[in-house]
Amino acid sequence: MNPETFSYSTAFWDYERWEKEIEWMALHGVNTPMALNGVEQVWMRVLTSEDFGLKESEVEEWFGDPAHQAWARNGAAQGSWTGGRPKKWLRRQWDL
């Protein structure tokens, strides 16, 4: 799986769909899959910590929306093109 897959294919998968993918990977010998779910939450926690001191709104400006994550993560795009990421979506990604 490559970073673009997380935008095109998996951005809106739920746990049940991920479970199928994980089972497929295990059956095919994949033992180190790329897992970018929830990475924005990690970045938010780090960048808004006392060490970096950014505001949540400043960090949010750099996150791409679910369908454009690949471009935002590799630096080819900044911010959301469709009005942002719903907080519920961010939480679901973290929970996965």
C-alpha cells in the first residue's frame, strides 16, 4: 500500500473494512504494512505541545482533508480544499 491509497481508497474505511484488508495482508505475507491512520492526531499533539507551542488552528491549516491527505502529507498541498476535516473523522482515524 502506498501513501496515495490512504487518500483514494482507505480514507473512509471503518474497522470492519480494515479488518478484511489486514486479513488479506496477513494471508499474503505482509508483515510491515504502512499505517497512516491517526497520524494527524500525533502531529497535533506534538506540534501543540510546550516544546513547539503552536496553536491548534495553526496546525490545522496544514492538514489536508480526507480525500487529499496524500498531497498534504508529502507537501504538495497545504490545507483543505473542501472545507476541512470533520472532527469526527479525525477521531475515527485515531481510534482505528
